[in-house]
Amino acid sequence: MDVSHILDSLNDEQRQAVAAPMRNLLVLAGAGSGKTRVLVHRIAWLMEIERLTPTSIMAVTFTNKAAKEMRGRIEKLLDLPPRGLWFGTFHGIAHRLLRAHWRDANLPENFQIIDSDDQLRVIKRVMRDLQLDETKWPPRQAQSFINAQKDEGIRAEYIEATSDLYMRTMAQVYKGYEEQCQRSGMVDFGELLLRSHEVWLNNPQLLAHYQERFRHILVDEFQDTNTIQYAWLRVLAGNRIPLTVVGDDDQSIYGWRGAKIENIQHFQNDFADSMQVKLERNYRSTSTILDAANGLIANNGSRLGKQLWTEENEGEPIDLYSAFNEQDEANYVADCIDDWVKKGNLRSDVAILYRSNAQSRVIEDAFIRQQVPYRVYGGLRFYDRMEIRNALAYIRLVHYRHDDAAVERVINVPPRGIGNKTISDIRDHARNESVTLWQACNEMISLGSLRGRAANAVQKFIDVIEDLADGATDLPLHTLVEKVINESMLKEFHGSEKGEKGQARVENLNELINATRDFEADDEEMEPLSAFIAQAALDAGENQAEEHEDSVQMMTLHSAKGLEYPLVFMVGMEEGLFPHSRSAEEPGRIEEERRLCYVGITRAMEKLVMTHAETRRLYGQEKYHAVSPFIREIPASLIQEVRLKNTVTRPVSFQRANDESWATAASSEAAFQLGQLVSHPIFGEGTVLNYEGQGPHARIQVNFLSEGSKWLVMSYAKLEAL
DNA sequence: CCCCTACTGATCCAC
DNA sequence: TCAGTAGGGG
């Protein structure tokens, strides 16, 4: 057997991992060490050397993007698509299992996946039914409670009846929510895993079937697994199926989302007879960058232990810039990028990394001023956009009339005269009669329990859906979707929103049609429509449409994981910002922040620049932050201070901006001060609450004793100070 | 039903 | 500070 095409391009460590015996294997893959490559080659090895069929291999990832990339690379390596390979995210695979065994899972055949937005609506409804005060019990809090429980594998019934009012109330909501979901066949993300885990526990034969079928399971980013995912894997593997897990404990940054770093730390104890391979050779960064990363992460205790190395040369030192304030910091970054581009480099090779999204604004402002094209990652994902979610709700209703979450969403979108009163009547009917909202609509109309106008409107809603559904099964997917978007009037509705927003919304709707046009189900057994609906629920879609212009990439440290850039800026390296002040509370959180810093550093290939601001305006207040302790943990010899603190001269642009704003405030204050008592010839006495603008357009807000608060134009108001 | 005002709260976010 | 949103008034 010629194995050269599988092993030739690999280094020794990588080969060891790829060609390891069919036993439990932990691959500790450092940043930039060729992790994906090892996974892909391992799969090829299993198929060609160990002679496993594609159907007997399961490969699990966390994101659809990762799954897609891996699939592409396997196809390229093997020169053919690996048909039958079980490939996907934890949720995608769990969903597939539940579709196949819906009876065993005690679900209706056409159960629907709901995302967090739908989930919140359902929870709100349950809480309203329980007559809980929304201000005292925020639905969002209940939502995260429920999701956290599910991630831990805990059902409502297992939450003990405690005297703790909070726990009792939450458990009550959780219970009501579970019942509501069960009644209307809704399954949330956590439920996919929880339910399929239970299916295996309750059906030994079914579990045995899969244990015979799968001969190997591979898991990517193992350090990100949470409790239920880990349990899911353990039950499935059950000492019968060997696992290859790949991950890096030093890059575990999702503890706040339920990920358990212990899962990778204890893997060797929990999975019998396992071996471990470390990938420590880095192919990405200069040795300076790696030494910085190694020095930093050495401050964490209880690591599995890794030391990145490279054959690359030292490269440039790490720059540290102490900015006067956040504007100065932003200008400095913009200036550096100008230099970089003048030297003939690409802007798309530059990334700006920050701890929290709020930090991007100041930098964006500077980029706009200096005309640096940029692109911000994150924000709303495609399938989270309002117009897309509305369109999907219609599509879901065409497919399955009893989707309560979808009815709630679009019963009055676009507005067709169904008011809150009518909707809550429909909800009441549905609850009293134990039927779905769709059934409630129909029943109430035939019973005549809706008034004339409301009845007409509801009938109109029913007709729209029924008309769309009529003959829907004969149409190709994209034609159907196009029809839905047009006939639901969503295009007109969203298109008429003012500004460029409407335009963008229509474009997105068109994009949705395009997406269906080249949609391919990865599960051939499902009908296209339900496959598409499931995909839309489980795949957030590409972050954003590709930007054509060469632009700087801006993102949070979290979303930078897995990416690499020749030039990386880590901004806001200040205590309180990074590490974030909220992470000082719990033990272990600082270590996670340190790992996040490690992730940031190891994104850089050639050059790393860190900046911090001595003063920063945060939540409307000027704050003085100390330099991040993480900077001190990097060997000082690797860092070069760009400018010594005591020689700082204020940049010209800053001085001007600052002086102007100071002058404005001063001149306004000269006239009236906030809180000052004033008198008006007509409105009488009042207190100054606020003012804005300057010169003849300046306006002032006064809270009058008799009239309440009013905005007045200062030059006409004839106010007198008292 | 839409717009304005007042209020709140504020890391990180895939599925 | 400011963004997002709930509730009142036109």
C-alpha cells in the first residue's frame, strides 16, 4: 500500500498522530501547528490504510464553517467526495439522529428547530402565562438559565424544590417551557443534544446499532466541548469506538458559554488506553511572537503543557504604544496601517483585535477620517437578520402549519391589522384548548369568536399561507422561496423602510433566494424543504458578504480564533478592559483571559503591535487604566516601546479636537449650567436639564414646574437665570 | 401604527 | 456615552 500521499507532506509529530493505532488519541495541537491538516490526513489514513468505509467514520466540529472547510480538504486529498461520511457539527449530527429516530425520541415527525430568538418568544409567553412580572424576572435571564441547565444535561424535573425563590421560579419557567416545546414539536439547540443523548440511554439496541456502525469518531476543538457534548460522546463511544480528539487547552476561551476545559484535561483518564501526541512546531509566526506567547501562557497553572517552536527567524520585536487616550490609540493604529500600505502591503493582511465590540467605534472613526477601508467582523449574522427571519417563518409555515414560533413571528408582519388584543385572544384559546396557534386561528374563525375586522385579518393571514402552500411541493426550492417572499409582501414591507436600510433588506431577501438556488442537502434522505429549513436554523450563514475592496479586518479576540494575519494589532491592553473587570470575580476566569491573550498573540505571523491608552472614556466617564498585567508577563526583551511615556507629545489632531469640545462646553456653561433654575415669560420657572448645539441653533431642555420638560431654542427662549 | 421620550444597562457568541 | 427598547401620545 502506497501511503506516501498521506504522510509525505507531514512532519514527525503530525505523522505520529495521523498514523496512530486505532485507539483513543488526544492530539494536543498548538496554534498554527497544522491541526486541520492532521485531522484530514487522519481520516484519509483511516479509510485507506485501516480500510474503514466512509459510513463508519464520524467527524464532529463546532461550526459549520469548520465542517465545510474540512470536507473540502478531504475531497481534495482523496480526489473524491467522501460520500456517506458522517460529518458536521454536534448539533447537525444530533439533529440527523433525531430525524431518523423521532419516534424513539418522543417527537413529532416534523419537529422544528427553534433558534434563540424563537426561544425567547416562547419563554416570554410561558412567563406571561405564569403571570410573572417581567421587570422582576427578565425573560433573558430565564433563557440563559434554561440553556445553561440543558448544557449541563439537567432537566427541569431534576431541579430540586428548594426554598430558594429564584431557583424555584426558574425551574417553574423551565418546566412550562419544556411542556410548551413538547406540545408544539419545537426543539432548541440544547435540546438536540440532550434529547439524542437520552435516546441512546433509553434504547440500548439503538445505541448498540450505532456502536457497531461507527468504527471511529474524530472531534475537533475538543477543549470547547461542554458537559452534554462530552456525555454524548462518552455514551456513544462507550469504550467500543475509539476517538481521535484534537484540541488545545491553552486556547480554551469559551468557559462562559459552558465549555469545560476539564474535558480535555481529563481525557486520558476518562478514556481508557489512550495515547497523546503534541504538535508543537509552529508554521505561522516568528520566534519572537512564539516566545511572547510561551512566556505569557506559562503563568497559567494546570496546563497539559506545550512549548511552541519554529525554524523561522526572530523577526521584528513586538511594538508597545502607550497612547494618551483612546483617540490617540486609534490614530496611531491608522498611521501604522498607512505606513504598512505605503510599503506595498495589503490592508487585508492586517487585523485589529479588541476585547469587546464597543472598542471598535473609536477605531472606525479614525479609519473613516483617515480613509482606511475596513471591515468589521461579527454583528448580525445572515440568518439572524429580521427580514430573513421573517421570510423563514413564512417558509416554515408553508412547510408545517403548527409551528407556533413562526406564527407568533409573522401573524402581523407585514401589518395586516391583527393587534395585540387579537393575538393574546388567540394565545388564550390555544392554551385553553391545548391546540397550536394555527389551529386556534382556524377554530376561532369558524366559531365566530373573533370580531369582524379581526376575523377578516386573521382569515387573510390563513389565506396567504394556504395559497403559498398550495402546490408548493411541486416547485423547486428556489421558486417556492421566491414566491413566498413576493406573495407574503415582505419585499414591499421591508423595502419601504427608510434610508438605505430598506435597500439592504431587499438585497438580503434576494440573497436568500440565491442561497436556496444552490442549496444542497447533506442528508439525501430528507426532503429539500425541510432540509433547507433545518440548515437555516443550524447554520448562521457566512458572516458577511465578501467585501471586494482591500480592507483592514476588525474583530474581537474571540472571533479571531483560528485565523492568522501578517500584521496584528491588539488594542486596549489595559487592566479592567483586558483582562476584563468582570473576570476578576471568579477564580479561573483570569486564566481564561490569559488564554484569550495567548490566542491573540498567536494570530500574528510577522509583526505584533500592542497598544494601551492612559485615559479612556468609558460609559461616559474618563477612566485611568493601568497597563494590562499580561504585557508584563511577556519577556521584556521581546518588547520595544514605541515612545516613552514621559516624552509623549499630544498629536496635533487630538489637540484640536479636544480644544474645540472644551470651548463648546465652556461657552454653553457660560450662559446656563445644568441644574440651574431659570425662568421663562410664559412657562414660568424650571430647571435646566440638558442642552445641545451651539450658536443660533443651540437648544436647551428645561423642566418647568408647571409644564414639564420642554426643548427650547436658546436664541428665542428669553430665559433668565435665577 | 408610528414616532418620540425616557429608561436601562453595559464581555465574549456557535448551534 | 449610547444603543436598544418599552410605553405613551398623536
